Amino acid sequence: MKVSLICVGKLKEKYLTIGIDEYRKRLGRYCTLDIIELPDEKTPDNASHAMEEAIKKKEGDRILRALKDNSFCIALVIKGNMISSEELAEQMEKLFVSGKSHISLVIGGSLGLSQEVIERADYQLSFSKMTFPHQLMRLILLEQIYRAYRIINNEPYHK
């Protein structure tokens, strides 16, 4: 199984890098993990709605180019489906059984995802109605993917 994490923006905080490296190591026994960092666009403080949409479109075009046609795309969006860790594991297992060998999870930049990326997604996932920094979301998402693999394999993991 191949899991691609497609993210807009570079990680700057060392503590996040350390956490992500830890989950990358843990996930190594379950899947091939590929983290693709795409450049983000600078957003002026008082950007108009039109300017924000243009920025999301530029970032979205980069995301769409990075997505492989054969991958099952899960986009992280606030208005997506909120599910439990067990339900995520169940959905991943169903994908594996159905022959999907590549899952791409997409985290947008600070403005979110373009409509084109949301429409390309096979599934829309939300972790909360709250907004999280997109860099922190990488760590949270990797932890949940690791938890899902532990659940799928009936292996213990703290609750």
C-alpha cells in the first residue's frame, strides 16, 4: 500500500518535523509513505476574496498535478465527513480489499483547498469544525493513519 500526503507549504517548526519523522518511521512497516510538499502562495493581510480565490486556484493546480490518476484522493476540508478512528480504519481496509493500492491525502494551505481539488477528491474528511494550522494537521493526520493501521491489524494502541 502506498500513502501519499500532499501538503501545501513547508514545515518550519522543529517539533513538528520530529513528530512527523517518528510517525514516518512507525508507518514504514505498514505502507510506503510519500510526503509531497508543494509551495504555498503568500497571502497579503488584506487580500480581497478574489485574490484569495486566485491563490487557492494556483495552489490547487499544483495539488492536481501532484495527484496520480490511480490514487484514491481524500481531501481534508472543514465541511467534510467527521468519522471516528475506527471508521477511518474500516474505510482504509475496504479500499485495500477493493484493490486500491494508493491513497492520497490532501492538506491545503492557510486558505484551504480550491473547488477543483474538492471536486477531484473521492472523499472529503474533516477532523473538526475547528480550524487547525495546516502544518500541525500533517502530524495529526499521520498519527491517525498509524492508528488506523494498528486497528486494521488488531494491534494494541493507546486510546
